[in-house]
Amino acid sequence: MTDLDSTFVTGAFPALSGDRVFLDNAGGSQVARHVGDRLMGYLYGPNVQLGASYAASREAGARVAEGRAALATLVNATRPEEVVMGATSTQLLGQLAAALSQDWEPGDEVVVTNFDHEANIGPWAKLAAQGVVVKEWRLAPGQHRPDPETLRPLLSDRTKLVAMAHVSNIYGTINPVAEIADIVRAAGALLCVDGVAYAPHRAVDAPALGADFYVFSAYKVYGPHFAALYGRHDALLAAANINHRFFDRSKVPQKMEPGNAQYELAHACLGIIDYLEAFAQAHGINATGRPAIEAAFGIIAAHEEKLSERLLSYLRGREDVTIVGAPEADRTLRVPTISFVIAGRSSREVVEAVDPTGIGIRYGDFYSRSLVEGLDLPNGDGVIRVSAVHYNTLDEMDRLISALEAA
Ligand SMILES: Cc1ncc(COP(=O)(O)O)c(C=O)c1O
């Protein structure tokens, strides 16, 4: 496997030219230059309202369509109409719940987990107010990855949907979604996957996973502050319209995009593909589109495993540290989102001691409140989370380890 070319990568991110170390990437990544270029190209180009017959409006429409197609390529959707665009994953999941639940009856059931970010719990749990029965799929204590078999007893012929994370933003563990999808499909229910913590690290293939819905945030995948919801075409077609009253269900995906998406941000998502294609080229891979994306993420995964191992081996070696998640760096099991606590120290005090070094890490529950509260941590202020992506270096990990030692 080709080693990651850090000179190429650093050069592709203007924000990395300084001395700052970004290790809070699960909160939001830096933006590739290609994305900024696309953004400005739109704003300084055909920045007009879509849908008119004059040339600039047609061009604007074509550029927004390119952005949607790019997001479709990123999740391997079979067509661009399978992508609903929106400001954030939280908003898109709220919209999805609002649309689907219009067809649900009191007594229908949904399953949420205790290991998701609130974005994929709250919209479903709130449906209890209209009589939907909400069941919780919990990880057993000490377990970081759900056993698919433990889902079965929670499913019934009234189950409409199961909502789960592909990767926990605390544990960093990659969950066995394809296996779970088989169980959910056999029960006649839909599967809604939160891929926000996975998409920055691996090539997403939502159809291959068997997800009916799959959401991710472009602003954590080197793109603009924007998000996309993949929906299998017939699942989207079946959903109710939440846009203007005179739209009908056949208007996919616009019926799910009230008020339209931000055009310039939609177009800028094309820059994510530009970046990944340039990445592939820089690593000797002569490909475009999906093959380039898959090859790029293969190199990224191998590099990330080295970053994880550097930090995890340090954490494993300290008796006062408890790793909150899998202690192994294996790229098939985890992404480099690494949480831990230190005996006798508050997470806040450790992070604040690291702040002056110019390294950005973070503490808290990261809105995975059900999970972190269930852990019953002694310090009361959540975990310390270090979340790397491929543009981080082993040298930065060493700087962090020194800072943690000093703290
Ligand atoms: C796993 C996970 N899901 C969902 C979200 C929410 O994403 P957004 O800010 O796009 O609503 C986050 C944000 O941190 C997240 O980490």
C-alpha cells in the first residue's frame, strides 16, 4: 500500500500552513482548497435564483446539480435524486422523521440506540408524543460494538424503522451495518444510518450497506458546512411531502428540501471529489470518480491506523488512563476518534492544560449523551476526545503525547 504523501495533503489545506494542530476533526474538518475554489467560483459566477429560463439561471441549476451528483458519488447512490441536501445532518434527520411519521399510526414502533449522537435519536424519540412506541437498543456494559443478534428481540411486525450510527463519535468503532441491515429488512422495517463519524475516514457505499437512509455532514469531510441524506429511491418516493402543499410525493428529492438548499454550498461539495481525485493522482492512481475515491480512502485508512496506534499505544501504557472504546488501532474495527479518561483528573482540566500548546482537542459528551451518561464516569465532565483525520501526522501525535505528559 502506498504511504500517504503528507506534503501533498498539507498543501491541499490552506488552514494547515500554520502551526496549529487540529485534533477535533470529528467536530468539523478543515476545508480542502478545491472546495474553496468551487465555492468562490459559484459566488462570483452564476449566483442567481435557479429555475428560470435565462442562461445564468440554467448555469446555476447545472452547478447545483453537479454538487448533488458529487454527494451521490460520495455515498455511491445509484442516481443524484437519491440525495436530499440540507444545512446539517441534524436538520435532515428531523425532516426525515417528519416526513415518514406522517404515515405512522399510534402503536407503530421505532428502535433507537444508546450509542448514537442525539441527532439520530431525538427526532425518532420525540414521535412518542404521537403514540409511536420507542424502543432502545443498548450496548452491554464494556461492549463497544453492537451484536446484531441482540436487535432481534426489539423488532416486531409494528417496527417501522431502526436508527443507528455507523460509527460512534465517542468509541470510534465501526459498527456491522450490513449485517444489521439484513435483520432489519427481514423484519420489514427501514434502516436509517448516521454516517457522520464514518464518512471522513472511509469510502461510503450506502446501497452496499443495505441502508435505506444514510446521512453525513460535508463539513466533516473536508467540505463546506452542509449535509446530505441518501435515501433509496423507492423509500424516498414513498415518504410524505414536507415542502410546499402543491408538491406531491413523486417530487423526489425536492419534496424533502423545504426552502431549497444553499446553492453555493451544494456546488462546493464538488470540490470534495476534486480533492479526492487529486489525492489519488498524487499517489500514482490514475482514476476519477468512485475508483479514485475508493483508492484514496484505502490510503487514508492505512495512514489513520498508524495515527491511532501512536496514540493508543501511549494510552495503553499508562495505568491511570482508561480508553473509552476499543484499545486496538485496527482499521477494520475503528477510525481515529479516540476517547479516554484519566483517573483522578477532570477531563476539562486536562484539555485546558493542552490548549496553550496550540493543539485543539476537546472534552464532553459530544451530544452522545445517552452513551456518556450511561458510562457513569467518575469525573462528571465526559471524556477527553482526540479525533484525527488523514491530514494529521505522526509528528502531531507525538506533540500531543508530550502535551498530555506535561498535563
Ligand atoms: C455522529 C454524529 N452524528 C450527527 C452529528 C450532527 O451533525 P450536524 O452538525 O451536521 O447536524 C454529529 C456532529 O457532531 C455527529 O458527530
